[in-house]
Amino acid sequence: MSSHVSLNKNGQINIVLHERENLVIENNEQFTNSNDPFKRIDREFSSFIGMNRLKETVREIYANIEINQRREQVGLKTQNQVLHMLFKGNPGTGKTTVARKLADLFYDMNVLSKGHFIEAERADLVGEYIGHTAQKTRELIEKAMGGVLFVDEAYSLARGGEKDFGKEAIDTLVKHMEDKHGDFILILAGYPNEMDHFLSLNPGLASRFPIVMDFEDYSVEQLIQIANQMALEREYQLTKDAEAKLRDYLVRKKQKYHDRNFSNARFIRNTIEKSIRKHAVRLIKKNSYTTEELMLITKNDLTFK
């Protein structure tokens, strides 16, 4: 229902109410079905271990997009979402992988016109003389139009102090975030402590990122799940002894490193790939081998140095 307010000749206020046509709006069939509107999104993130808060945030973004479209169809006010994000987490917690997935997903949702992904670091933004940084940063933003610009270790932009050209890169990013927030999504990522310090040095910067995602370290059991998942994707399988050996090593590793020095899923990926090479060396020395042997990674194939 809408209303129109006017003054009559006596100065009294007249409020005229207009009934809206009660339309039935269908959901986007590409993503939804009659039973579960989030089925497509859940499927896209089904291979991601943990990350429940992230998945819930993506659901919220999608739901808001869909309902805004329905509101627009019946003449109600809509509000564009600002989707610039901050990712805070230690190495190997999935920040880059998630950013790539979001670029694809937001393209499918028609949030982004191209859906491409550009990964950058300090050297891609900061120039060598006055004015060079702003030019480099603007050019990078232009390339990112219609997609996602992902700046890893973003806190490095503020490391050089007031006279460092990194501040110029930050100022340029902030300006274009405001001017072109509907044309690209900026994601700044880095270690938690450094990102918090970075934001404290730039008053007002944090408020420009309505979505802040904390990427927690994986638990030992989650890392075992990731290891089995990575092996399965390559059509390998860890034996029970191999899994036990990996679990024991992870427990000791996580007890030793309570900070960012432990690289989480990145360590698992490197371990699986190295074990596959060890597995190949072991088998090639044999005259024959079964299909099962071609698939099984044993504890002797696992090395951690």
C-alpha cells in the first residue's frame, strides 16, 4: 500500500492511500526451487569445510538481492547492497579460494557484469614516484570493473608511514569504492592482527566494508577432512594408518604453532601432493600393481619435511 500526502485549502493534511496490486512473484529458477531457495548456493559451497558464517552471509546477500528485485517489480523502494569485504585470517584458511568462488557466484546472481577475478598485492598498486601510485591503482580498478579486485596482505599498504606511496593507493581505492561501488567488489585480505592495525591507522576505512569475514584456523579433524577430500579429488585414498600418522603430526604441529606460522589447508595440499610423488616412486619399483595399490597412500608415503 502506498500513500500520497497533500494540503487542502484549509491547511489540513489529506492522506490518500493507494492499494497496490497483490502480485505473485516467482523466484529466480536458476538458483531456487519450490522447496529450498538456497539449494544452489549450498551446493556451490558444499566442498568448503567449515566456514558456516561465510555460507550464512552469502545466503543473506542472495536473499536480499532476490527480494529487492521482487520489491522493485511491485514499485517498492529498493537499496543497492555495498559488497566490499574484509577477509581476516591466517595462511591457508581459504581467503583467496573463497574470493574466487564469490566472483563466479556474484556473476551468476547478476551482481557483477563480468565476474572475473583480479588478485593484487602492494607492488601492483604502489608506484615509484608521486602520482604513479594513483595511476597504477586506477588502472587496476578499471581492469576489475565488473568483477572482484582481491588485495592480499593489504596491511602492507600502510607499512611505510605517512610519506610512503602506499597511503596514496589507499586513498585512491577509497575514492573508487564510493564512486563505483556498484561496478566492482573490493576485497582486502590479510592476517588478523595486521589487518586490525591497518584499519586503526585509517579512520573511516573500516566503515566502508560492511562485510567482515573472520577465517578461523581449521581444527585437526577439519584438516583430516580436507586431506581426504583432496586425495579423493585426485582419485587417491589415505589408508587408516596414513590418516592416523597425519592426525598425530597435526596435533603436535598445532600445539607447537598457536599463531599464523602454521599454514592450515595449504600445508595439507602440499603434503598430499608430496605423498602422491612418494607413492609413485614406491610403485614404479614394482613389476606389477593392482588398481587398489594405484590408489592407496600409505603411512610410508607421508613425509612432513
